[in-house]
Amino acid sequence: MPDSHTSSYADFYRRSIDDRDAFWTEQAALIDWQTPPQQICDYSQPPFARWFVGGTTNLCHNAVDRHVAARPDAPALIHVSSETGSERTYSFAELHREVQRMAAILLSLGVQKGDRVLVYMPMVAEAAFAMLACARIGAIHCVVFGGFAAGALASRIDDAEPRVVVSADAGMRGGKVVAYKPLLDEAIRLSQHQPESVLLVDRNLAPLPLVQGRDHLYAPLRRQYLDADVPCEWVDATHTSYTLYTSGTTGKPKGVQRDTGGYAVALAASMRHIFEARPGETYFSTSDIGWVVGHSYIVYGPLIAGMATLMYEGLPTRGMDGEPDPAVWWQLVEKYKVTRMFSAPTAVRVLKKYDVAHLRKHDLSSLKALYLAGEPLDEPTAQWISDGLGVPIIDNYWQTESGWPILTIANGVEKKPSKFGSPGVPMYGFDVQLVDEVTGLSMTEPNRKGVVVIEGPLPPGCMQTVWRDDQRFVDTYWRSIPGRLVYNTFDWGLRDQDGYFFILGRSDDVINVAGHRLGTREIEECISGHPQVAEVAVLGVADALKGQVAMAFAVLRDGRLAADPAARLRLEGEIMQRVDGQLGGVARPARVLFVALLPKTRSGKLLRRAMQAVCEGRDAGDLTTLDDPAALDQIRDALAAPKPTPAAG
Ligand code: ATP
Ligand code: MG
């Protein structure tokens, strides 16, 4: 394939759209095929795209086996837990063995090609073995985030109908044992569908009572299959590799279904063009296997690229000895010579509460870039981490549905500067446009705000459909813009004169104040520029007079100020003035209230719909994805507190 470093990104991108099949034929050469594809893209039934039709391949082969021959002893999976203080590195040869043992166990439990295996696990190496083992035998994995409670798990069991569930006795968070088995038992009791078998990893953290005939311990089975040879099952490129739910920020989570060949090619290409992967180097994503970042950039992407992947259980602020240490990630970067790191703005905001000196305690000379995704990256946070680490901070915008970045900078194709506040430009294969949600017309002039949509076909790696619900796929994603069949991201954006996109919040986060449509994100950006504000959420609340008004909930840098009514009053005034000055009085929040933490999903996203419901005195709705219930109580308390009045005199 041509040396991509010599071409300009603009040309590279153009080709991906205008000469789609030729472009993806080249990218397909980045992975191993058992049978090469006969057709690159079948888009005869829009919006359903079938990539690399006729080709057969295997994700596990590309992630593991392929590298065993070339570098058997190179590190593949580095598992670190600051919760249990354990560290273990598996070479490609060792990973190959472990995955075959797991695959043999799954086969012995009756798992066949196309069967679902639900993985409900903490961040242990066995979770990665299970995912890779499923891919190896053509089973479909459905990873459910380990932080979910019984109700959320039960509904996913019913949707996925797994033959086998893989789980563990417990996870740990902040030094506390979180028992998984009782939650799993309760979930299976609640669900209609009954898995035939449950495979359990015993970490000796919590009691592990077994249900006779259904539950099996992993360790003795592993010993039984120590020398198992389980060849890769070559599957069609379009064979479903996994299902995974969206984060549930805006409503009922959607079951994203992903293929095999398109996903493998998309990841291999992104590792090269976006993450500039080099085999033998170490990649560290701080996400969780329960999220799409964990699937794409903890497990599959780095391994497909021949890199070692660091899988971390624990908080960013707890050291390997169990003592508080906000430099623990940087200690790992130094120790394992991490070159590429992937995290989320929310994690950086946690670190930002500590002295910046923690970022400089360890030797970070190996680190080449930090990629952040999942939510808007506000400028103060970006600036803080950029100054602190001294490496490029690369924002990237995508979704569970897309599987890999939609907007970012492809530095592996052409080095380009990032702009603060912008995740970047459309990635190759994504025909990203901005449309007027009322007329459905595309906006061509720069700096106009519209809904971010993608013209079909979606590139390789994106969702095939909603699991068992093609109609929901079409209706939800493709039929919401009048007169057009385009994929709706449900995010607002604008494109500047240089072609850089800015994400202005979710299209359902728009508030309507006295006939003016305002993105809550813009108001948040403005408020978070106040030097005292660490974090802020703005939402629209029903108002009899104006339709909606903006409400702001801010976390202060110095939490003590929030306890002082005079300081609260002064800050509220300052913030309102700031909004008046920058955005105009119409955007001014009706109130600015101060809380110690904001309600977020376990993946660090603001649960606006729940906050909004509480503000409007409604039921908060489905809270299974809420991380800390105390955060919603704080919203309630802040709303109930009497409005401070200026002290007399
Ligand atoms: P649900 O679709 O169930 O409501 P969700 O959209 O939060 O949940 P995800 O797929 O995890 O589920 O998140 C994708 C969304 O996260 C994007 O649509 C966008 O709103 C936001 N997002 C992701 N990356 C960025 C980014 N770099 N900048 C701004 N927003 C981002
Ligand atoms: Mg979404």
C-alpha cells in the first residue's frame, strides 16, 4: 500500500469517500484473511451496509495468533490492579495459551458459533481471555459493565439470551470489595431467559456459593484444559462479533451489533492512521471493558496492531500499595513505557483536583500522546493536562455505534495541529455533514450550527444494526431528519472555516428559552471559564413563562466556598454576569447552584435527563447507570436550600 505519510490528509479523506472500494481494499490488507473479500461494500439495502462480503477472517487470530509467530515473547496483555496490588504480564504466546484454555472451557459448556456469552466481570485478565475466546470460536460476546446492578443486568440477559455467563466472585473499587455473584444470581432470578451455565473466576475476595449443575469454577476447568488446542473458527466478515449497549445517557440503552471483518479492518486502520501504533510499544487505555473504548482500545485495537495493552483495575488516585496516589497512572506509564494513552475528560478532571506536580513525578519520556473521548473536552481541562504532561492532547469524538473515532486528527497520515475545543475533522470513511433538523438541508457555509449526521454507508467497524431490531435501527438513527436517509448522531455541531468541527452538545440537550434555542454546552463552556469553577452542568428546566430556563449546577474548585452563603451569592452573580457578557442575557441561568459532585453515569457522562427530572419535580427515571446516588440528593438539597440574600449593611 502507498506510504500514507507522504499523502495529505485531505487527499486521503477524499479518496475514502470518492473511491470507497479502492480505499478500503487497501485498508483490508492490514489484517489477515483466510479468504479475501469478494465485494468491498454491499450497500444494496440502505441503510444496512455489509463490508468485505465473501471474506473470512477471525478477530482473535488477528489480535493474538498472528503475532505469536512474529514475537511470541513480546508483552501482549499487561494486567495491573491497584485494588489488589497485583501486576502480571502475558506475552503473546502466553495469551494464546490462556485464550485457548478459555475457548476450550466455553466449548465444553456447549457454546457454539453464534451463541451469546455474556461477560459480567471486573477488570481482570480473564475478562479479556473470555472476549478473545468468544471471537476465536465465533461466539458473540455481550459484555455488561461490571458496575451495573441486578436489574440492568437482568434486562441485558433477556435481550442477549446467553448460553453461558462468565463472571467472578467480586470486583474492587476504592479498596471496597463489590460482590458480583449475589447480583448475578439476583439478575438470573429476575430474568426470563436462563443461561445454561455460569463460569466463575474466584479471586478469593468474596464468598462464592455455587448453584449445582449451573455454576462452574474457572480454575479447575482451566487446569483440565491446560494444553488445549482450539483453532480459530474462520467466520464471514459480516458475522456478528459482539453486542454492546450505549451508555444510556439519553434514554433506554440501544444494543449495538457489530460485525467481524469490518471491525478488524477499522481498528487496524485506526491504530495506524489515528493512534500511530508501533508493534512492541505499549498502549494504555484507562476505560473499562464494559464500554466501547474498552472493546476497541483495550482489547482488540492494540493487540491487532501488535502492541502490548495495559488493562488497569482501580481508581486514578489510588496507588499500588492501596494508599492515595494521584500519580499512579503516570507511574505505570514510566514502568511499562507507555507510548499512547487513552482516557476521558472526566478522569482528567478528577486528577485536576490535585497538584499538577503529580504529573511530573515520573519519567513520562515514552509518552507520545494522550487521547481523550467520551464527552466534551473543555478548554481549561485540556490546557491543564496539556501543560502538565507536555504531550499532544488529542480529543476524539465518537459513539458506541461507530466503534472508532468519527472526528479527530489522523496524525498517522498527516501531522496536523489540534484546536482546543474541537475534536478535529471527519475521519476517512465518515461522510460527516451538518444539517438543519427542520428542513433537512445540509449546511455548507462555515460556522453554522446544525445536527451532525453521517451520509451512508457508514464505514467499516460501525454498528450493523440494533441487536434483533432492524426496525429500531432504521427508525431511531436514519429516519429522524426530514426527507433524508442519513445517520443521526443526535449531537449538535459546527464546522469552522478550516473544516474543524465543534460539538455543541446533544440535540436533545437544546433548551428553548422564550423562543431562543440554546445549546447547554455553550453555556457550560462559558461558565467553566470562571476561575473558581471546576465543573458545571447546565440544563433546561420547564418554566411557565419562558418555556424553559437554564439551570446551572457547578462544582467549585475550593469546595469550602460552597458552604458560605455570602460566597455563593457573590459567585452566582459573577457567573451570571459572565454569561450575560459572553452569550447574552437570554442564556443566563435562572439559578447557579453549587454541589460537591454531579450525577454521572459510571462511564463519566452527565445524567442530564435525571437532573432535569429532579429540577422539574418528576421521577428521576432509570438510574441503573448512575454512579453515585448521593449526587442526585445534592441536586435536591441545592434546589431546596433557601436562596441566599445579600447581607444587610
Ligand atoms: P445513549 O446513546 O444511550 O444516550 P451515550 O450517547 O452517552 O448514551 P456513548 O455511545 O457512550 O453513549 O456516547 C457517545 C456520545 O458521547 C456522543 O454522541 C457525544 O454526545 C458524546 N461524546 C463522545 N466523544 C465526545 C467528544 N470528544 N466531544 C464531545 N462529545 C463527545
Ligand atoms: Mg448516544
